[in-house]
Amino acid sequence: MAAKNSVMVFVQQDDGQIAEVSVELISKARDLADQLKTEVTAVLIGNGVGKAGESLIPYGVNRLYTVDHEGLEHYTPVPYSKVLTHIVRKVSPQIVLYGATTTGRDLAPRIASALRVGLTADCTDLKIGNYESKGKSYENVLYQIRPAFGGNIIATIVSPERKPQMATVREGVMKMGDPDPGFKGEIISESVELEPQDFPSQIVERVKEDKLVNLKGAQVIVAGGIGVGSKENFKLIHQLAHALGAEVGASRAAVDAGFVGKDHQVGQTGTTVRPRLYIACGISGSVQHRAGMDESARIIAINTDPEAPIFQIANYGIVGDLKEVIPRFIKAFRAKA
């Protein structure tokens, strides 16, 4: 089977470490490729990245194109754009996916401009379907699904007339598949001629900061919404999270109200999470928020409104004032501990 018309993923790496979002996208690309009866291809750019690339094959990569060059150890836009544009033109995939990271958001538009194709940013879902417009029918089009108008609606965008169809995809929204050690793929070392003028900028110093909030990796999350009432009341969310050894989450409304920082935001316009336990306090349960947490293994909802939509997906619902319920939660947990 030829790589042409494949589903391609740009694999992001940092110091030889593959970004999780790239593995998530390879898993999604495998699903899309199976529907399209085609291959999954991937591109890994860096310096000495061949060994790291081997770990990607079991996730369903048929062909991994690697480009090694000492000037490509860290991302800089001009050489990375030249290399990836060259490979995309050579391989001719029908779909190219990037993580919606700072790197992906910088690189993808450059490739789209060079190839004169469309690009949809910050997608939260991808599907394959048919499309009709102005009397023309298109089969097996990539539906690029993302929030629009501040997250108030969900838009489905298509760009069927030119290939590749390209999208950046948010971290955490695609499930990472289980690797299959028996899957057979091929690693192809590509050579792209780079000149000194391809490196107009250089990295003088790199400063890395650890993330203080790790919602994606949290097993227990206590999240607060606008129903918490105030920044002062939001301290109850922190207290319960501390007692449970949990991360603190929030709805967009709570973040917009200034109760807590944006790093804590869960939902369509925030982080997608899948913890073992999600405790939603004062969260009504809008579609946008539910899209970011409805795959939690267990959901407990606390709300004064018995008709709140969050109760539709909660495993356990408590109708009551969180200012009374949360202290009781904490007292009961500490008594048991």
C-alpha cells in the first residue's frame, strides 16, 4: 500500500521526548486511516531522534519519516517548515494533523500557507463523512470539529477541494490507544538539504518551567463552577481537593469570573480530563463543560438545582448547598482516614 493519501501526523519532540499529544493523534489517525483504508504516516524532526521514533510504531504507524540534523534539535520555524513542507509534498497525504501546542500552532499555518491549503485550529473532534456543495459531492471528507463563538456553539468545518486537509488538535481530547508490540511499521530516514540561510534564528537560552496544574494526569479532580458564588467560597474547592489529594478544576464561567486561573479550566475550551473521580461543585453542566469531563470513571455532582444538566451524567448527585456539603465531605473523609 502506498503512503499517498495517508493520514499523516507531525510528531513533536522536545529533547528527544515525544509529546503526548502526538501519540494521541497517532491513535486517532489510526482510526481515521482504517475508515479510509489507507496508511498512517508520521514525521519526526530533530537530532538523533531515530530511537525515540521506534516507540511510535506500535501505536499504528505504517511509515515514520525521520529527519536528523544538528540544527533541528529544537524547534525553530524556518527550517522545520522547509523540512515538513518537503515531506508533505513528497508523500502527498490526504490529511495532516498537528497538536495544538505552541509549536503546532506556529508550524501548521506556515505549512498551510506554503501548500495553499486550508487549516482548522484547535479541533476537539475529527470524523470522516461526505459533503455536498454547489452541486458537487465529496466523499470521505475530514470533518474538523471545534468550538466557535467563544465556545457557545460547536462548528464542523470542511476543506474538501484541496489536499491535504489539515487541523491542529487540542491536547487530551483524543484517547491514546494501547500499543501493539506486534505491529509492523517502517522507519524511513529522509534527507532534506538545509543551507545556512535556513537558520535565520537561533536559540540562545531555553528556560523550562514545570506545570503547576496537571489536570490531564490527575486521578481525582474537584471542580468548581459559577455556582460556588465567589473567589472566597472557591477556597472550599481547594480545601476538599487538598483533603482528597486531588487537582482543582473549574468551569469556564468560574475562570471568567476570576475565581481561579485558566490553567484549571476543564471543558471544550479548556482541558479534557478522564480521572477516576470527578467532583463537580456548583457546575450546571453545560454541553461545553461536559464535553471535557464526561468520560470520567465516576462523577459526583453537588448543586442546589435538582434540574441541573450535570445530574444527567453524574453517577451520584447531591442536591444541596456546597457550603454545607463540602465541609461535611471533608469531615467524613478525615474521620475515615
